[in-house]
Amino acid sequence: MINLDVRDSVPDWEPFLPPRAREGSPNVLYIVWDDTGIATWDTFGGLVQTPNMTRLANSGLRFTNWHTTALCSPTRSSLLTGRNAHSNGMACIVEGANGFPGLSAVIPPENGTLAEILVEHGYSTLCLGKWHLTPETESSMASSRRTWPTSRGFERYYGFLGGETNQWFPDLTYDQHFIEQPYTPQEGYHLSKDLADRAIEFIRDVRQVDPDKPWLCYFAPGANHAPHHAPQEWIDAYKGVFDMGYERYREIVLDRMKERGLVPDGTRLSPINPWPADVISPGDQVKPWDSLTEDERRLFCRMAEVFAAFCAYTDHQIGRLLDYLQESGQLDNTIVVVVSDNGASGEGSPDGSVNENKFFNGWPEDPEENMAKLDKLGGPDTYNHYPTGWAWAFNAPYKMFKRYTLEGGIADPLIISWPDRMKDVGGQVRDQYHHAIDIVPTVLELVGVEPPRQIKGHTQSPMHGTSMAYTFSAPQAPSRRTTQYYAMLGTRALYHDGWKVVARHGALSGKGNFMTDAWELYHVAEDRAETRDLSAEHPDKVRHLVGIWFAEAGANGVFPLDDRTSREQLAVQRPLPAKPREVYVYYPGTSDVPEGVAVNIRNRSFSIKAELDAGSPDGVIFAQGSRFGGHTLFVKDGALRYCYNFLGADEQAFASDRPLPAGSLSVGVEFAKEDEEPEGVARGRLRLFVGDQVVAEGSMRTQPGKFALAGEGLCVGRDSADPVSSDYSAPFPFTGGTIKKVTVNVSGEHYVDHDLEGMAMLARD
């Protein structure tokens, strides 16, 4: 009631208060693993020890017939919205965006996220770790934040926006700005530990103010995406565990799965290299174990040991978060959803790598270098990825791996735990067919929230998912998901009532002619690993299911189908945040500039000029990239130096033989391209300048692809993370003078090797 005098008026606070959650509302914790095949964890029959995943499974349910989209960004969009990936604009990873609704890489506002829903019901919403739902061109300080976590319902964010990051030297974003890592690997830093620390901090921040307020925490560690990084003691603990090789590993794990009731008894192992070389590219082939040399076996086993250590160490850090929730009395009323975003990754090539960036630059591995670094695998000196054989093994018993709509790419682990409500079913298994789109409807049913009709004025589209909660008390209930389409990079499949059709069409094959594809048919209700093609016996069923696929594809915005090679896809002209230019100016005291929006010096002449006020200078003037590929201009012991680190294999160093003079001066380098050998690798003359005087010069080559697949941006006045040059330790800040600005000048046609860039794009997933 409002009168003239406040003394005669009655206040009503209700319209002005923030939303308040219903009393007793449960917390929600998403744990989203990366590139983790179902045959990895001991929780699902694998040999990697994950006691905290088992802990959650024992207080909840393991789902053994749950599926993803076969790739990261698409699956994560479905996990957050309850809609199919193409309806979210996520046909591919965000780096593969295109100007069609299903390929836009921008989740439309009518597909609201779980965070956007729960924040309006009184929840605190927290996001930590990998995001990968923001286009590369929108991941800078100049970009719109419309696709960042804080614009899609999350009130706080700490993690990395891209598809991967160095676990020792990560690319970190805090809320809406980039930050440096809080301490170094020498001081005990690892990203998995940092994310667990921050998750505990964020939740404590909420609970110490309002102990009754529920929260949603989306926790997405970098594990188990490459690079596989882990502390040495964790690596040593797995010595010898994988000496049997990846083919025998599959046999062991399938037996363990059958013993635990995780696959039907009649399940058989899928064959090695199930499609011929004209369908599956050479980079996706698997070398038979008995064809390997003794050195290859040693190297491959060590790569598996490092991967297992990375996984086990991250499980341990998640355990710290669970311990905190248990000790603070929150775990029992927390719904925990544990998933992987797709199957194990086959992006390590048949040979594996100690520097994954070599593969994506098209540069051959050096067997001697790989063996020399065997004992350094997993540490800061390597950027390692296991070979395709281990990807195939960690997806046992299924075919292939990530990127493929065969089961190895899409059949992934799922655990749902809610100790307060699942005491009677803890440790049990459910085998109903379900998909990533079913997680949001499940959570909403459990927390007692109806999907909203509108979010911030946007009428919401219907969710495609269906709640899985019916399975909790009914282990034998028929699956409520009877149909699910799949489409990824030209591969296609459809599940319907226990049957599955799969188009025999390779990912990124560039072949087109989709209407001529042969379709394989599997009765996956009995043949989970797709080992018996029944298409010749049931041609009518094939035609029927293919027709359903086309109907589902049309309804979800799947068209146009795109199997173009990476070279073709990256030739697409995508909108850039700024017009291309020949002169780029950078300043000290600013955030890193991500490589995707920084000056591109690949395979071209360039110059770098820094304007200084020098006293007794020391430190980095300009740096881009890391020890695995990059270049840096710096001063050490008073002398100007430049280093171009060619894929971590060749530090091409140039140094003045005299100290820099005091006062205002310009310094820099000029590279004049003379030729290419091999294609894409510019060779020419590098000159180091102080003023207009050449103080050092020599021949140099530049790498054909990017310095980094993610992170490691361009910065002035420091080297922000992993050092480019072994002559200094990062950040090696510039002191004893002032950097006014750094100008990079480029000329000539812009070189981009689209095949290499495409492989790098996919590696970010």
C-alpha cells in the first residue's frame, strides 16, 4: 500500500527479491570428461584406476548403453540444452562453423541451457574447465561475450574456452577476461588440481554466505584430451600395466565387462581397421601390435602409461572435490552426473607423438627424438598423444573412435549418483538406450523444475531429450528413447528399436555422393559391437531405417551434409573480427592475443619492430607460441636476441654480440622469404636489427602450421606461459626500460595450408 507519507505506507519486498530455490533443492554437479572411451576406467571394466568414479557409481547407477554425438562441442551443447546438436548449431566443433543453421557454432537463445533455467530458480551457477562452445573468432578481448559461459547462464567461470590446453601451462579465462596461471609446475601446478581448488572455492563462496542455497557446478577437466600430462609419480605407478599391447587389452577388458554385466554376454570384439583404406584415411589406421618394432612397443606402452596417469590423477583431484562435499554435508543431496563427451581420440596418428603439433603441421615424427623423450613423456617437455591403437583399445569392444558414428565414437560412460535418493540402487547397472540430450530432462525432473516457456523473452524450443529417471527403480523397463539420429563430418547412423544403420562413409573424406552410400545394418540389441552386418538379409529394414534417418535429419537441421576435407572446409571464408591488414600493433600490459585473431606470419616475409626506452633492459619484448613451436624477441645479459622455435625440434637462435645502448631506440627482426622447402615451410634470411644496424643474421625456416592448437597467445613484455626459448624461464618480464609498442608488418599473399589447419581444428576438440 502506497500513500503520500511513507509512515502510512506498507512496503512489499517480494517483487524486488531474487529468485529463491525451493527448500531442500539438491545441488547438481556435472563432471564432463574429455575423450574417454568406455573401456578406460576400472569402473567400467578397464585397467585405469578411478576410485572416485567407482565411488560415485557405488552410490548411483552406471549406464552402459548411453551415447554422445562423437565429437566434443556438439555433445557438450546437448548436455547443456537437452536438444540435438544440429538444432544447437553444433554440427561440428566450433572451429568448423559455417553459414547454415545447423553449422553456425552459436547455440540459439531459444535453446536455453540448464544454467539459464536453474539460475532463475534460485541456483548459483558455476562453470569450471573446458568450454569449447565459443567460436574461435569470439575468443578474444575484442569479441562479443554472447557465447561465453557467463552469457549462457553461468554466474562464474574459470577454465579454458578452447578445445584443449597445456595442462602445465594452461590458457586460462576467469569470468570474462584472460589471466595468468596462479603458480608454476615447479611449485606443484597442474590444471586438474587448479580446477578442483577453484571448484571448492566457488562453492564455499556461495555456502558461507547462504548455506541453504543450491548450486549447479559444471566441472570439465582437460582430461583425457591431449596433451596427456601427469606428475611423474603417477606415471611410474602404471609401469608395465599395458605391456600386453592394445589388442590383448581389448580381450581382457571385454571379459571384465561381461563379468560385471556391462555388455550382453554374446558381445564380440570388433575387428581392427573395420573399413578399407579408401573409406578410412591413413591417419586413422591402426598398426597391428605384432607388426611393431621393439622400440615402438616400448614407446606406445609408455604413452598408454602416461595417459592412464593423467586420468587417474584427475580422478584423484575430483576426489578432493567430493571429499569437500562429503565433509561439508553437501554430497548426499547432490545429483552427480559423470559423462565423457565422446569416445577415445584417434588423433594421435598410428605412431603417436611427443609433440602433437608436429602431426598437425604435417611434419614427420623423428623416431630417435621420440625414443629420446620416452622418459619425459607427460612432463612439460612433451605435448604427447598416444597412437590410434590405444584409442581403439580404450573403446573396446567397439569399432573406431571419436569422430565416427560407429559405437567407438558414440558409446560412452555415464554415471548418475544421488546418495539421498539412490541408496536402494547404488552400484547397479542400467542398459536402456539413451543419449546426451536426455541428461537435462533427467536433471530437471529430479530437481522438480519444469522446462520454461521463455528465457529472457525468448520462447523456448521443445527439448528433444526424455528423462531417464524412470530407469532408477525399474531396471528392466523398456527404453523410452526408441530413435536417435547421428551425423558427424560425413559419417551417418540411426538407432531405432534395437537396430542401427550406419552409412559406410568416411569422416572428412571429401567424396560427397551421399545418395550412393552403402548402409550397414546391425541388430545392436544383441550385437552391441556391430560385428555382424545384416543389410543383405534385411534390405527392407535398411530402406525403412534410412528413410527415418532422412526424416530426423530434416527435422533437426542436419542438411547440408558436409564431408569436405579439412583443406576444403578451411577455404571457407568465415567472418573475422577485424579486416585483414598488413600492419599489426601490439602493446605491453595487455591480455594475450589468441593466435586465431593475431597476425599470421606463416610462409611469408615479415618484420617485427619494437620501440623502446632502454636503461639496462632485460626480458621478453615479444613472444608467441611455446617450446613446441613459437618465436620470441628478447634481451638477455644486455644483448638483443631472437629465437624461432621450429616445432620444438630446432631453436633457431640469433643474438647481438654487443649490449643494447641506453635511450630511445628501435629493435627488431626482418625475415625475407626466398623459397619453400618442403611446401609451406618458408626458408629465407633473418636479420636482427638495433636501430638500422644489422647485429646478427642467418638462414631460417618457418613452420607451416600454427604455433599452438589452443592457447599460447601473442604477448608483449613477457612470455605468458610455456617459454618459447630454452634461454629463459617464463614469464621473464621486461625490466630496465619501457616498451612503447611492437609493430608486426606482413606482406604478400596470406599462406594457409588448409589440410594442416583442418587437422589442427579437429585437434582442439
